[in-house]
Amino acid sequence: MNTTTEQTPDTPTPEEIWRILRENAEQMKEHRAEADRQTTELKKQMADTDRRLRKAEGLFTTQWGKLLESLVEGDLVPLLRQRYGAVAYLDADDSVIKHAERRGLFVIRATGNSASILNQPDFKPRVFS
């Protein structure tokens, strides 16, 4: 019984096997680098998504949320029925409020769980059609 291995034309030489292993290692290195790049990019995207979600969540727990709650839960619907429409603001200085009123817009201020229309008694609303 002969235990030696014979080289046939289809059998790779040791040098060819080492070359194949080196090429395989290089390909694995390239794939690992690409996977690392994609992982880094994904982490950046996830951090950006987390930041955006926190910002959106803040809208519901800060002034926007308070305004929305006051508009939905407060006395706004009866006020709008009496005055036929309005525009609300979160935070504005006097010049902005005066400008809105000059443009024929109702000025609504959220106050706790209600809302107040702040226009002057002689205010004439603009008709939108």
C-alpha cells in the first residue's frame, strides 16, 4: 500500500494553495473593512434618528405639546364658532402679534388647558376665500 500522494494535473501545488489562501485572506480583509464602514455609517444614521426622535418627542412635552393640548382640550372650539376662524402662536413678541392682527388674523394664546383670543375688541378679521 502506497501512502504517498501523487500530483495530478488537477491537484494544486502547495504554492497555489498558499496563493489561494492569501487571496482569500485579502478578500476577507476587504469585506471586513466594508462591513466596518457600513456599521459606522449605520451607527451615524441611528444616532441621527435618535436625535430626531428626541426632538419630535420634545415637541409633545414642550410648548408645541402644550399648545396642541390646549387647542384640543380647551375652549378653542366655542371661541372659533363665535369668531369664525383663527391662527395660533406659541411664542411671539408684540410686533409679531400686532403684525398678525393688521393682516386680519386672530391671535390665539395657549394658556394652560385653554386658549384665549387676544385681538382688540374692534378687530375686523380678514375673510379668506
